[in-house]
Amino acid sequence: MFTTALAQRQKTPQDELPLDLFAAIEELKTELNAVILAHYYQDPDIQDLADFIGDSLQLAKAAANTQADTIVFAGVHFMAETAKILNPDKLVLLPDLNAGCSLADSCQPEAFAAFKAKHPDHLVISYINCSAEIKAMSDIICTSSNAVKIVEQIPKEQPIIFAPDRNLGRYVMEQTGRDLLLWQGSCIVHETFSEKKIVQLKITHPQAEAIAHPECETSVLRHASFIGSTAALLKYCQNSPSQQFIVATEPGIIHQMQKLAPNKHFIPAPPYNDCNCNECPFMRLNTVEKLYLAMKNRTPEITMSEDIRLAALRPIQRMLEM
Ligand code: 13P
Ligand code: SF4
């Protein structure tokens, strides 16, 4: 852990950094009365120093319930934005403001407003991986861990727009038997897994169970014996009697899988090319060093207009109630 932090430190000599970044972060946490929330796709060092690690729903709940004055969000922009929507009076820091999300980017407010206007009788359910502007145009927010449950609670005759992830939308359609009008967005990471390489892995590792996040394409999901959010995948690996897993989601989560089930073997599902594109390039922009600097300098901070915040809060609260 210390070695990685040292290596990161050497990359930005322009910044004065303490010798022990981890101790310095602990001190800043007290000074700021801060809580560090981290997603499972963060670098292992960040996961290890976080006060709370979780999937999008667990992180939103943790943000809603925290007593801290400062939330340091080790995740991507839409996650930190959700924390700010729930906590307008708190300082919400994101170590790197460029930590975006391809799914959120695939749904721009102007285009989405036009799409919505064409279907005025539809209820809008949006996946939490979207901007505050899209949330403000939505009726209910969902995450990968509650999307099926939320759609199931809507009367059958009510038509629904589901945005922005077409893969999660298709999966929800399959699970609920409902016909959803899908926005055609997707995650660059979850669309990178190669079905062919997963099948090859299943042949060479016949004891291994394939598990997948619902943001994956149908061609990958059909090889999975379990499909779920990051938190659900983690729980499944712990409880399943299997000793080997092929994991079709961002491999950052394998750090927690390995910690919770040290004797099991986790194989990251490979991408099409010989590259690291199964790692989320946005999540991985955050580093321990940037996290320290964000706390020290109280920036970059998440801000938004009060109008947007209030409009985005309503569908998030509806999700939390449902
Ligand atoms: P989870 O809510 O399952 O953690 O998903 C977040 C995400 O960004 C998946 O790509
Ligand atoms: Fe967005 Fe995909 Fe990265 Fe998740 S893994 S934050 S959906 S780009």
C-alpha cells in the first residue's frame, strides 16, 4: 500500500506532499470532520483507506445518513453529485472532477428533454448513472440493485421510459416481462467484455462460475449464473460454494472479493483487445494523492444550482422511499 502511494507521489513533483499520505489523510479527516466514501471500482489503496465502501445504492444511503461535515467521494461525478443533492449544506469533494461516466455522458439534457417530450404519457425511471439535470427530468431514480424491484412496483398499464443504460434496461425488461422504452446509452467498460474469451475461460476453468453486472451486453449475461450490482456480486461470491469465479464487471471489486473470500480464485473477464479497457478510466482517475490534495485544499468541490438540486432530489427520495 505504502509503495503505491510513494510511486504516485513521484508523478507530481510540483505538489508538496507529506511522506506518509495515509497518516496525513487521517489528520485531515479529523480537521474537516470528513467521511471518505468509496466505490468498489476504486484503486485498492483508496478502498483500504475509505470509511465506507459500497455500490451506488449503499453509497447514496451512506451519504444521506452521514453526520460528517465533509464528504470526500472516491467515485465518479454522478455519485458525488448525488451526495451533494442529498446534503446541500455539506462540503462534497471529488478528488478529480474529470471522473465522469460514459453512461451519464450518453444522455445529454437537451436530447433527453426532446425524447421525453415525444412520450408525454410515459413515467421516467432513470438509472442513478446520470447527471443532476437528467435526474431533475426523471420521476424515479433506480440503481442496479433495485431497478427490477422499482419497475415491478409501477402499475402494468403505465408506460415507462428507462434511461440511460440500454443493457440494464433490457435486463429489467427480461426480469419483469415489461416493455420499457429504452434510451440507447451504455457503459464503455461493461461493453468491452469478450463473449468468446469468457467462453474460452469457462472451457479451461470448468469449475468456475461466471458472474456479471447487468450493464453487460446480453451476449455476456447469458453465460452468467448470477447477475447483480457490485454489492450483490460480492455477497454472491462469499456465499456460493464455488471456489472460482469469472467476474464480468470492473476488476476493482476483486480487491474486496479477495479480502472477503481469501481462499477463492477470481478471474477478471477479459476485454476484446489486449488492453486494460475493463478498468473504468473515470473511476481510476482518482488517486490517494489527489484525494489528499482535495482534502487539504477543500477543492474540487461539487456545486449545482438550487433549482436543479431540488428537482433532482425528488426522484432520489422516491427511490429511497420505495
Ligand atoms: P453499482 O451500483 O452496481 O455499484 O454500479 C455502479 C457502476 O457504475 C457500474 O458500472
Ligand atoms: Fe460509468 Fe461504466 Fe465507469 Fe460505471 S464503469 S462509472 S457505468 S463508465
